[in-house]
Amino acid sequence: MKRDILIVGRRRLELVNRLVLDPRLRLSLITEPDCLPIYPAVDAVELVGNVQNLDEVRHAALRLMANRRVDAVVAPAESSIPTGGYLRSYLGLPGIAFDVAHAFCNKHAMKARLRRAGIPVARDRLVPSAEGIAPALRAHGLPAVIKPVWGDGSANIHIVRDETDVAEVARPDGPLLAGGAYDEPPFLVEEFLQFDDEFHCDGLVRDGEVRFTAVSQYLVPSLRSIGSVFGSYTLPVDDPLTLELTALHADVVKAMGLIDSVTHLEIFRTERGLVVGEIACRPGGSGIARNLRRAYGFDTWEHFLATELNDPLPWRPKTPDGTYGWIMFPVRRGTVRRVSDADVFAGLTEVEEVAVKVKPGDVIDGPLYSSSMSAVVHCRTESPADIAALVSAVEDRFTVEYE
């Protein structure tokens, strides 16, 4: 007998084909109208105005359940993870419950949990309304960072350094309140941390225990990455810093109350030591998932889906033979006139895979995120010490010209 799976979400192509092509599953879907075209093979569909509206999604789920049961809920993105948790709690289904899912996606609730557990995080202040933006920034102290409480990646995050910046982000038509996705209150004001090194830990959690952690370092901190070359690379498993970050990751998972899922944790190295940025209970974006598959055989999307379906996979990581990295080239708004092809990297033996994402005539518009790219290169070097020279070499070869 097929299992009945309810998908709740917007666009998340990483999972669509895996679910649609699985003969063991019968799918139902709750999504928004403009997202429907990416789900052509799902026939039981309810459309909602906003997948983050819990009441709207609950009623949609009950309508679907008039003709189908629900054995598991799959909620694959920041925008729908709390909604998926709410449906599991409401319907008594296994998986990530609402309180845990909400804490992973509401940055204020996340920081509160971590702070209570003694985990080092930035000082923060909740801003419940647009009118409170300027007073909250002044009361918190400058410089500061302001961002949506609900968000994805580096969307709509702003550094506020002085009164000019305060006035800019508080304007109704300014970059924060008219910033496209995630431009509605509440917002979070955070302490502006000085750091040059940012790391990410990507893990697998089963039965409340961290079974695997991969530790990587970003080429540059993600908040500085828009418009510049970005990426990350794996750190040696026996490095003392790797062991320290692995232990911190385990403490964060325990504090968050996660039982089964994958994780993506970001950590800063500051003058006062390691400070936790944010943690997500879904795979990391950009080139991270592919890099982890190459280095450890860790398919984060496969394991995420398996835990959402309550059907965890038997798996053992492989030992990486060297340092694995990904280097992502940015895009900017405009019409692409000319772009290098993969052949420009010929002769660089460290470059093992190239994916060029744009072509002449493409129009780049709308919000740009830390994951917005024109191309991504996957590479392997002997050690982390070789990464900087390789980044310089590939950056010299790849260009995009715009009208």
C-alpha cells in the first residue's frame, strides 16, 4: 500500500523529483498559486494565499483529508517548516513538532532558546512593528544588524551604522520595509559582531543524537558575500577547531530539542570566542549540499526527506581524501551580454565540476540573495592552505558582462 504524503511549501525543486518519482508514495499538496507549475504530477492540491498562515493551511489540510489520509508531512523550506510542524502537532503525526519547528525558523525564539542553554549568541531585541524600528535601533545601540524574524538565507538583512542608516531602514519605501521577500514585521535587531571567520556545521540527527557532523569554513562571511565570490571548504576531521565546532554543534542541537532531521548551523569566530549565528533544520543552500555529497557521501536532501517521512536511512560517512570546496560567482541585475563557459578552467586540475547558471540574453532582476549565482565550481585540494590560491586562479578566469 502506498503511503500518503502531504507536501506543504512553495518552491523547493531539490525534493520535487525525489517525491514524484517514488512509487511508494501518493502525494497531496498545499501551496500558493504561482508555485503550482513545479508540481505537475500531483493531482490532490489545495491552494492557499500564504503557506505561513496556520489557519488557512489547517483548513486546506482538512479538505484534502476528506478524501485522503495523511501518513507524514513534508515541509522542505524555511517558509513552511513551522507550518509543517503545526500540522504534525495538530494531527498527532510523528516528526518535528510545532514548538521545535517554530524555534528553528523564528530567529528571536531561536536566540532565546540558545541563550537559556548558555550558548553564546549575539544580543538581540524584537521589533514588533514598523513604527518601532528607529526607536529599537537607537535603544539597542549602533552599529547593529536588522533583519526579519522570519527569513531565508541572507534575505533582507541590513547593517545599520549611523543615524543616516536608521532613517533609511525606517522609511516605508526603504530597503527593509519594501525589500521584497520577508519585508513585514516583526523584525530583529542584533548586536553587530566583528569577525573575519565564519563556519558552518552540517549534521544528521537521529533519536535526539548527532550521528554525523561536517565542519566547513566560508571563504568570506555570508553577510559580506552578495556581489562577490562566495563559497566554503571542508576542514580536516582531526583539526582541534573542527572538534571544538563539532562539540558546539551538538550543544546547539540539544538546546533546540531536535530529535530527527538534518542541520545547518552557522558560527562566527569573534574576539570573545565562538558565537552561534543561526541554525536550520534543513539542508544548507548554494553549493553546500553538493560539496557534502562529494566529500563524505552525505546527501543532505536524501536524509532530510527520509526523516520527514519517518524512514531514516542506514548510512556511514566516507573519509574525505583532501579538502573539498565550492566557489560561487555572483550575479548582478541587468541583461547578460557575455559569459565564460566551463572551458576557461581547463588546466586547473583542482577544478572537478563546473556549472554555469546564466547565458547571454538572461535578464537578472528581483531580490539577490547569498545563494544567487552566475556559476559554481566544485574543487578538491590537498589541504585548506591551498584554497586561497585556487580561488584567485578561478576568479581570474571567469567573467560575466552585462548590457
